[in-house]
Amino acid sequence: MADDDVSQVIGAVGPRLRALRQERGTTLARLATATGISTSTLSRLESGQRRPTLELLLLLARAHRVALDDLVDAPATGDPRLRFAPVERDGMVFVALTRRPGGLQAYKVVIPPRWPGRPPERQTHEGYDWVYVLEGRLTLLLGEQEVVLGPGEVAEFDTHVPHALVNPTDRPVELLGLFGPQGERMHVKAAPRRR
């Protein structure tokens, strides 16, 4: 990379940092508290009056929950594949399908047979969820409704409504899930199955 290219990449970091902070609706003061970087240093970084160091960029990437490459607009490596290790949580297996935290997140989820193995606890939280069943039969408990989804079926719901995912069958359920913060809705909805 030529010196001019390096200067151009470094010069673009400040505006990118400002846009990311504003996109997340945070202030310099809150970001300073989260990172331990002074507000004056953050302000100088965003305005381009201070060159970013690796240490500062690592702290900011962690606070914003983004890859370091997203802050510096690193050149593409040529391989677009994402390689994430599966994570097991409460018996379910999650494989992240998106790299950038904040906003919509996509996962492949595998729910084992007869899960959760106890009466399900309906939960509520901020956001919207969207599920697309790839394999198996998923039971979605949503408020007072019980919706059974098979392969190729989709559901979207406001997570303020008490909900739980259940696999009452002897086969695993595989699904794609999009999980988004409040206000970020998907646009596909499935009506409850008539009995």
C-alpha cells in the first residue's frame, strides 16, 4: 500500500468513528466511560486532529462491538466466507452468520430433540425476532398462541410479547434466526396455523 493510500485510510477513520458513534446514539461522554479514553481524545480522533493508534482502535472496536477492519476500512481479503465456531447455550447450538454486532444479527440455530426438557419459560425483551425453519418442526409459544412451524415456514414477532421456542419432537430443529433491536422489524410474517 502506497503512503498516499495509508494516509487516506487513516484520514477516513475519524469520520467513520463519528458516524458509528452517532448511529448508535451515544455521546462522547458515554463512549469515554465505556473505553477509558478521554472525551477530548475521542473528539480529536473523530475530527482527524489525532492519528488513531492500534490501542485506541482496539478499545473503540470493543466498545462498539465491531471488527477492527470496520473502523479502518481494511482492504478486502478476497474471501467473503465467514468462519465462526458454533457456540452452545442452554443445550442449543448457535452459529453466527453475521460479523457486525449492533443492528440485526443472523444465526443458524440447532435445537435438540425434546428441548427444553422442562416446562418452557416464556421470556420478554427488547427487539424483534424472525425465524425461518430449515428442518424439523418448531413450536413457537407467543403470548397465548401456540404456532407450529415446519420447513420453509417463517414467523416474525415483537419480543415484548412473552415467547418461547420449543422442540417437542424426537428430531433436531434447524432454523435461521434474525434478532434485531427495538424498531428494526423484518417484513415477512406468518399467520398462525389453523387447527
